Amino acid sequence: MDHNKIKTLGELKASNYTSLSVKDELRKNLIKQLQDKDAGFDGILGYDETVIPELQTAILSRHNILLLGLRGQAKTRIARLMVNLLDEYIPYVSGSEIFDDPLHPISWYAKHEILIHGDNTPVSWQHRTERYTEKLATPDVTVADLIGDVDPIKAATLKLTYNDERVIHFGLIPRAHRSIFVINELPDLQARIQVALFNMLQEKDIQIRGFKLRLPLDVQFVFTANPEDYTNRGSIVTPLKDRIESQILTHYPKTIAISRKITFQEAKISPEQSQNIEADGLIKDLVEQVAFEARRSEFIDQKSGVSARLTISAYENLISTAERRMLINREKNTVVRLSDLTGIIPAVTGKIELVYEGELEGPAKVANTLIGKAIKSLFARYFPDPEKAKKSKSANPYLIITEWFTEGHTLDISDQLNNAQYKKELMKAAGLYDLVKKFHPKISENQTLLLMEFALHGLAEYSQLNKKYLEGGFGFSDMFDSLFNMDTEDEDYG
């Protein structure tokens, strides 16, 4: 339908336009999308088998929807993408505050316009992007914000009494008539506001300060909530919960591969960073593994969740840490090293809620522990298990390395080292290069150096080397060295 040509109600009727409710419109376009095998919900990863089918079912059922899940699980993004299932343009009575359907007007203004002008009533067109309203629920949201209030100035100016519906100033929901209306963090709404909302869903009437107005609004509601809120801040009142027909549980990515895809889709890396800084797959997996470790750490409040934003911020920080080192050393390009992982600590500490035991450890120490556990988790993918290797004396591939340290040698990798110094430092350790070449003969020089550093961190996690934190880096030494330096251990986290 050519929305540029149709300017009046008469032209609209002549075009055989049929108006649909917003839920029917979503349903109609979803049916077409499913039949065309058109994916929809672009950029939502890891939900193909779980959340998306449930969401599509709810739309086909014309349901109001509650997305229930921990933070950073793309709840709001899913709601925003529902706009793509709306028709591109819909007609409304020109000048109407609530975008009345010209064929089914509900406000006094639209009915009055049609009464006076008949088929000459001017019609305007609204694009689908304007048919989305989002409100973050906070305890100070009022009925006036959401539903409306009596406007005394309007009453005085138009010389109207208070029992004339024109004195009402509409709130957000009436203005979202024929649109998608999203309320984020629903439990944070005061109970009485939730009841007012329930009344709108149930009775199709609006009550404002004793004024009762029948206004059959047509709104697709999408609510989001955090399951912890049921115990923590507030809860969803039962009658309202009962009226939200579909409740869909979201979740965190189930695999590192999906988690990685989300991170790359979202991380803001500048073109020159992408060009000049090489990040190996191992490093990328380690960043994701940190979040997986955090989601099962006893130091972190699991009810609060570990957002997908953690890995996004961490990856951005990781690249910037390498970039900072490259700029200071006046190099044209560089490779992300394991020691650069210290740069992700600010991204991690701000995104985790610690339980009491975690508070005792301190956020920086917890972040370091998570990085250590991530290294240990991924180590077996690249090298044999050091504990098993230690027991079989004959074939212990790490023996030369640990013996070199036992002889009193140490190895310091700080972020001051330029590329050449970094290589030189790693090459000092006897047996380290040979170990990597034995298990990974075909990799590039940059990957070889990274795996050499990874082997040191891995051996430290398996308690076969001592790793201590230096200003801007790590120092590796013999395990026995740590026994004599126990008292300085805690100061290293500063």
C-alpha cells in the first residue's frame, strides 16, 4: 500500500485497507517470516533452540510476554527487535495524540474529527520504528507517568469541566496505542502501579483520579524482570503475573563459541586496533572462560548473574592494554600476550557482585583467581596434564623447564617489554620452546611465543612453578622460592 498517496479517510477506505490489532499484525508478519524461513531477531545469538522458538510461539498466540532472566541476557534487545515484525507504515488520524486507527477511533479527538470531516478526515502514516516505547521501572514511577492525569490548565483554557475526557493528559501507555510497550525490571514498579496496569490489561478502561474512561487500548506488552527480584527488591503482583500469558526464561551462552561470537559482535574495536593488534583464538577463549569461571565461582553472587557485558568490556580492555604497550614502545603492531590479561581486571571487578567470602578476598584478587582458573581450564586443550606428567618420570615433558627454574633462574614478563625483548625473555627458559614445538609444530612464531607464555602460566596454576605479580606483569620462579616468600604474597595484589 502506497502510504504517500493516501491522505484522507475516504482514500483509505477505497484502498480496501484492513486494520489489524498490533498482536495480529505481529502474528501476520511472523507467519510470513517463518514460511519464508527468514531468521528474524538478527544479532541474538545462542537462543535458536530455546528463547526464540518460545518467543515466536507467544507472538503466534497473541500473548503479552514476560522475559525473565539475569542481567546481560539480551532481554531488552529481543524486545527492541520485535519492532521488525510490525508493518512498515500504519495510518492514523492526523493530529491524534494516541495515533488512533482511522477505521477504529477510540479517543475523543479522533471521533470528533471523523464526525466533522467524514471521509475528508486527514490521515497520516506512522513508521514501525516510532511504534516502540520503553520504560525502565523505578519505584518513583507514578500512575500519571504510565496512564495519565487530569490537566487543570487544559481544563481552564478550554473551559471544560472535570468530567469531560478532554481534560486528561495521556501517559506513556495510551501514547503507545497500536505499539509495543516495554517495561524493564517490572518488579521495581510499586504494587499499586502494577494493579493499575493489570486493570488496563483486563478491563480496557482507565481510571484517573476517580475519572473513569473506557479506552480499549491496543498494546503489545513486553515486560522484563530479573528472577532475583522476587526475593530482593519487589515482586510482580499475582493478578498481573496471571495476565501476562507467556513467561520466557533467558539464559547465558551455553558454549564458549557462542559467547565469543556475542563478544565480537558487541565489542567496539577501532579499525586501527583491528589492523595493528593480533589476538589469538586462545586469548579470545580465555576472556570468555573468565566469565564461565565467574558463573560458577563461590566468591560471586550467582543470583545476581555475570552479564555478557563482562566479556565485551574485558575484550575491549585487553586490546587496549596491548595497544598501550605498543604505543609506549613505539611499535607499529603487536600481539596480545597473556600478561595483558591483567588489563581486564577493571572490567571484571565492576561486573561481579561478591558474596561475603568474596568481599574478604577483595575484587582484584577474585578477578586474578578467575583468570588463573580460566588458564587452568583451557590448559589441557593445548598441553598434557602436568600432574599426570609429573607422576610418570620417564615422559614428563615439563621436567627440563621446571629444573631450569630449580637451578635458581627466574623469568619476568612485564608490559614494558617490546616484542623483541618479550621473545628474548621467553627464549631464556630451557625446554620451553621445544615443549611448544613438540605439541604444536605447525604454528606461527607469534602463536609459539604465546603458547610458551601460556605454558608458564599453566605450570604455575598446577603448582609446578611460582608466579608472582609484579608492577605491570608477572615473574616466574621455582616453586620452593615461594615457600620462603610467603609473607610478601598478599602485598602483590595492591
